[in-house]
Amino acid sequence: MQILQYPILKLPQILARRYNLVMSNTVAFKETLLSLRDIHVHYGGVKALDGTSVNIDEGEVVALMGPNGAGKSTILKAIFGLAPIESGRVYWEDHAFTPVSHEVVHRGISFVPQGRRVFKHLTVYENIEIGGWSVKSNKERKERMENVLDLFPALRAKLKAKSGTLSGGQQQMLAIARGLMTDPKVLLLDEPSLGLAPKIVKEVFAKIREINERRKTAIIVVEHNLKSLLEITNRAYVLDKGKIYTEGRPQEIISTGVLEKVFLGKTY
């Protein structure tokens, strides 16, 4: 876990030194776009989510933090119709709906799963184009392609290259670019820094911030790299054993010492 690059007991001080960057990203939220209310998800006899409730407002960046197995990725999968919701409701713009992946896309939600899942035998251009499968107009699809490539100039220079020849960082950028082709209101990112070198991690998080600021896209990020994550976050949920242990703004989370409790298993 990348969090262990710092002594865990000094984590609040380390993160607090960078807090001004988080505060500068605070925006005036207009409305709640997406809500999960009292969500329960079981995998066999295992409770993945146990009465979890999460909200995301227009234009904000929300972090989902916690140890492995806390339920962070399951929240994203539940939103996108990839996890079996036993009870509870999901709301989009205050209207309840049952998540089904292709319908979720049409509502304005895009999901970039962990693991840089690009089609390695296809070109960079073809990978991005696939992301716009739901766009019927060729003209609109090309316009979206141009808008996405404006955000990722490094990919523009490699449009004809096979995706399998790209570096890990470039593949992650490609996966995010593909996710933006639906022009989402909410972007779900599952561990975007997984397996990347520290220098590349910094570039990925800078790009996430740029997407939020330029496109006003609300973003939910699951991530273990807490230092990079809290620099771009407006709010954070800390999960433990499928439940929300606490929530708040980054400085509130840091000052309570809750991160040490959760990551050291001292919550109960």
C-alpha cells in the first residue's frame, strides 16, 4: 500500500501541510447529482456494503478511502450496475433508479475501472472512439474526440499507435480519455494510480484536477495514495468493513486522527 511510504502516525501532519491546495479547490455546489441511500451488497455470505449512504454534488471531487476490503470499489460497482444491490436505493438528480450499466451511461455517469483496461490490440484512436459508442451523431462524436484530445495532447501524438505499446501512465490516461467520450456529469475512477511510478502518479492526479476544473465534471475517486488524493478532494468518505466510518472535508478527516484508526484496525 502506497500509504506506508510515510510513518502512519505522522500522516495527519504530512497531509495537513498540503491542505491549502485542497481548500483552493472548494467550489459552490449547485445540486446533488447522485445519492446512495442505505445500500446493502453481499457477495455470498460476505457483507461488502452494510447500510452505506453516499452523496456527490455537481462539480465536486469526492474521495472514498479505507483499507482493502472496506467496500470502496463496491460503491462504484453498485452505482454502475456491476454489484448486486440487496436493499437500499440509488438516486440520480433526486429520482430513484435501478442501476443497469448501459442506462447509467445515458444518465451521465462513466466508470473507469482499476487496472488500465485498454484494448491493447486496437489503436489509441480506436480505443477512444469506442468510448463514444452511445453517441449516434458522427459529427458530435468527432467533436467529443477533439475535446478529449485537447485534454490529452500526449495521446494525440500517438493516435495510430497500438495501445499495448504505450507506457503504464499513458494507458491510464487513455482509459480516462475513453471514459470522457460520453461527456459524463459524474466520473467514477477506481484506483487510477495503481501500479504507476510516483512521477506518473503526480501527472495522473494533475489531470484529474484539470478535468474537474475545465469540464466541471463531478468525480468520485477510490484511491490508496492518500497524499495525492487529498490534494484534489473537496470531501472524503472513510469506510471500514462496508460502512461509512466518517465523512467530511479533508482537514476535518486529517485532524481527527481517523485515518490511523481505520488503517491500523483500531475502529472497534
